Amino acid sequence: MKHFIAFGLILAGVLVGTQSATAHHSFSAEFDRNKPIKLEGVVTKVEWTNPHVWIYINVKDANGKVTNWGAELGPPHGLQGGGWRRDTLKIGDVISLNGSLAKNGTSRVNAGNVTLAGTGGRPGATLDAASSGKQEEKGK
């Protein structure tokens, strides 16, 4: 009977581990490193959730058309280790970011770094948006 219980517990652990692993995607499954993009816009939403933090920005093109872009950042714990906090980006902040476009052609990007415009009394800084979360001062 002990063997059946042990087997059941092991099986349950494997199933839970498999489910969480499939919920997280690889970079190359969704984004194209060969399609870099730089975006500048106004923050409209920040989602500080696992497995990745997402920010949304309104970007105006050359014709004045505004598109809301979603940008995937690293995981919350990685960003926190590099100086990010839940309130690092606020609705209305003007930012620029460099990243890689989504493979499916949607207005989504995986951000490599995010630069604050340095407006409203807040200093401009470039923050690493990848999983390592390193922070560096603008201009370095």
C-alpha cells in the first residue's frame, strides 16, 4: 500500500511540474530575435505578474495613428533583483524600449531594455528588461 501512495505522490508531482512548464514559453517560440524594433510611447498599463511582467504603451506612427503595444519583460523576481519595483513605471510615463517583434505579426514585443524619458521630476534611466534585471544609468 505504501508503494501505491508513494507512486501516486510522485505522479501528482510530475503532472503539476509538467503543467507549469508548459504554461511558460520559450523566447524563440513567440518572438523573432532577427526582427529588432525600437518603440517610444506612453505607458497605459503595467501587469506585474508571473511568469513575466508586461507593460503596454501607446505608440504614435509617422501618420499620427496610435497603436497599443504589449511588451514582455523578464520575471518579477529577476527585475526586482535589478532595481525594478512595481511602481518603477507609472501610467502616463514616456518611455522607449528596444526589443524583438512577435512572430505572429501582432503588436507585441519582447523588451530588452526600457528607458525612462526623465520627465516629471523623475531622472531618466535605462533598465534591463530581461530576466537578469540589471540596471544601468542612462548614457553609460
